[in-house]
Amino acid sequence: MAFWIWIVIINSAGFLMVEQDFRRMKARKMRSSTSGFIWNVLLGGGSGQLLAMIMRRHIPEAAMSVSVTLFVIAAQVAGVIYSRTPEGQQQLKKWNLNAAKTSIETSVEKTKSFLEKIDRSTGKSARTDFSDD
């Protein structure tokens, strides 16, 4: 369910980004940045952008080309379909999220000990703000 909520939200955002760029173009104001369009497509909002581009007959200068957007959408759909197959389910089980969490915690501990060594050798604090929350 959360996946579908995300898809609706991110595609709505992509649609609104193209609409906003279209309005800015008409008003001859500063256009939207390329990075915003790219991140939206990579996070799943390419369909919303594509729909707005077709409805408005507007290809934003800062947007990725339509062919790249279509490629990313196809790759995302293929990934979702693959994740629903038995082979995809086995692959997802192989990716142990607890191992990733442990790896991150280990990296944080190593960073903290490294900063403590710097603190001891220089007599100054090398930390900015690491809280143990």
C-alpha cells in the first residue's frame, strides 16, 4: 500500500513540476533546474512528468529528454515486475537488511573512534555534533 501511495505522490510532484515550468516559460521567468527533474524521474515520477509533457505539449529545457524518461520508467516497471516473480523474491531475501544495518553501525563507530583519536592528539574537538540518538 505504501508503494502505491509513494507512486501517486511522486508522480503528482512530477506533473506539477512540468506545469510550474510551463507557467514560468509563459511568464518568461527563471525555469526549473535540471536536477529537480532528474531526481523526480529517478525516484519514480517520470510518468507524471511525461503525462504533463504530453498534455501541455511542453518539453522543459531542464527536463531529461523524453526517450531517457521512457527508458527510466521502463526500467522501474521491469524492476517491480521482477520483484514479484519467485526469482525476484529470492533475490530480495538474499539482501539481508540487518547486515546492512550492522555495517552502517560499524562505520559510525569507526568514525567516532577516529574522531576521538584526533581529539586526543590535537587537544581540540574534531566533532561538530554527533548525538547518540
